[in-house]
Amino acid sequence: LPYYIGGTIQKRNKLLLQTPESMKERFNVEVRVQCEVTAIDRARKVVTVLDLTSGKTYEERYDKLVLSPGAAPMRPDFPGSMLPNVFTLRNMADCDAIKGYLTESKPARALVVGGGFIGVEMVENLVHAGVDVTAIELADQVLAPLDYEMACMVHQNMRAHGVDLRLSTGLEAIEQEGAGLTCTLSGGVKVFADMVLLAIGVRADHALAQQAGLELDIKGSIRVDEHMATSDPDIYAVGDAVAVSDFVSGEKAVLPLAGPANRQGRIAADNICGGDSHYRGSQGSSVIKVFDMTAAVTGINEQAAGRAGIRFDKVYLSPASHAGYYPGGTTMTMKVL
């Protein structure tokens, strides 16, 4: 989504991997969009569905049910957080709103709050769209899965591309001032922006599961076993809303990543169809482009290893990105625990 907003991906339909029509044609799966499930009755094995187009409610029965509600961006309750030019980015509707604002209003300045994957990608793409960007992060580094000294190379790269990056800095309030926004940061510092993007993390969307009385896990996620079954054996849950085991430490974790979600969906389907597939944990593998740099991580960092009581050594390597005899290779900086 950020790369469509920034113009690198130019056609909106490139973002839509499937449509209801293609799902029906290819898989004979009926997809009902603009339909929201509002309740689960486990005793009767039915879900209540609100058709957002007609406003009517109906019930749909199930033998097995799969919950894949994802995770919603956090929008803290501080003054000005709901103003019109304050955005979050989760889905196509959010994407269209930001893209439309950039096209119609042509903002000159943006404040991006949060240095996670969405925040950093949006910083890059707003810069590509010709916007002056201030980026703030409450921690002392962006991209929390990286160790601090590795993240420092990302900081340097962002600043080299004109980003006003401010670490250990939070957002306290937003006020409308004319067509723009006055943003009060930590210590009373004020920054003026035409738009604000809140990218301070996501929270598992557990409302349906909680309403149905299913067991929850850490950070409000849905508890599942290795078969992706919830506390109700006829209800499965997959994706960003579930708790998983960290493959390295064995501790419970919430890792909202596409690869694990895809795998979990396949495992749930296997087990619903009578198989015996197991999900053995997530390594948290992720990769991000930051202007002309690539940053990637897999496994746990020093901080997580320390919390888990895992002893380790570390080594820094500087290998080439491919075999030395082939031209065009570049030097990578690699940290291995």
C-alpha cells in the first residue's frame, strides 16, 4: 500500500490479488464483501451477518469456522487524534483516503508517527511524492526487531534522504490551525504539518472472539494450539490476530507478518479437512526497503535473547551480496547472534 501511495506502483488493481469474481471462478468459493459478522453463537453454530449495503441482518450456519480478523492500527486517545488530516493505514479504504489527499491537496509537510515497518515505508514514499517529512519514534531507534547499532545505519540513511528523524520523541497533541495541523511533541516542541500518519503499531482484532467467549492470549490476541484451533474445537483462528510461539525462544509472541499468516491458513484448512498439520512457530523473518538500502532480520535480537535467558555470542560480517567474480556486487553489513 505505501508504494501505491508513493507512485512506485501506479495501478490500483495491481494491489488486488483476488476479487470475489476470481475467487468464485478459480476456487468455487463464494466471497461476500460489504458483509460484517457481528456475533458468533457457538451453541447453535451460527454467525450473525450485517449486510452493509442493504442494512439487513441474517444468520449463516457453520460446521467449522475460521477467524482471520487481522490487526487494527492503534489510534491513541489524545487531543486531535481524530482530525480529518490524521490518517492510519490498514486497508484499501485507508490507502485511497491518503492517496486522494495527496492528489487533491498536495500537502507540503507530513508528520509520520512511529518507526515500524509501515511508518518507515510511508516516510520513504511521502518523500518520493515530494513531501517534506518529519518522522518521530518514541524509542531510541526505528525498526524494533533490529539491534540498535544495526538500526543506526537506517537512521543515517533516512536522514541522508532529507528526513527530519527525531528519536525518543512522542506525540502529545494535534490542533487544527487553518488548513494545517500544529503537532505538540515531547517537551512541548511544536511541529507544523499538513497531514499526520499514525503508524504506532497494531492491536489484534479480538472483538468477535472475545464476544464468543474464546480464550485470549498475550496482548489481546486469540489463543490457538499448534493445529490453529481455538478453545472451541470447531473454531480456528489464523493471521495477525493470533498468538504464536517464537521459533527460537519458545515464548509466546504476536508477529503480524504475511508469511506466517499464509502458512497458518493452509494448516487450518488441512486440519479442517481431516489432516494433521502442525504450526511449529514463527521466526519473524522480515525485510524492508529504506530508500536505496535493504534491512532484513530473522530470529531474535540481543534484547529478546537476554529476556529469554539464552546465552549467545555475536559476530559482525561484511560479505558481498553475491559471488566476488561476478560484477555488480555490493558489501552487506551482517550481524549474527
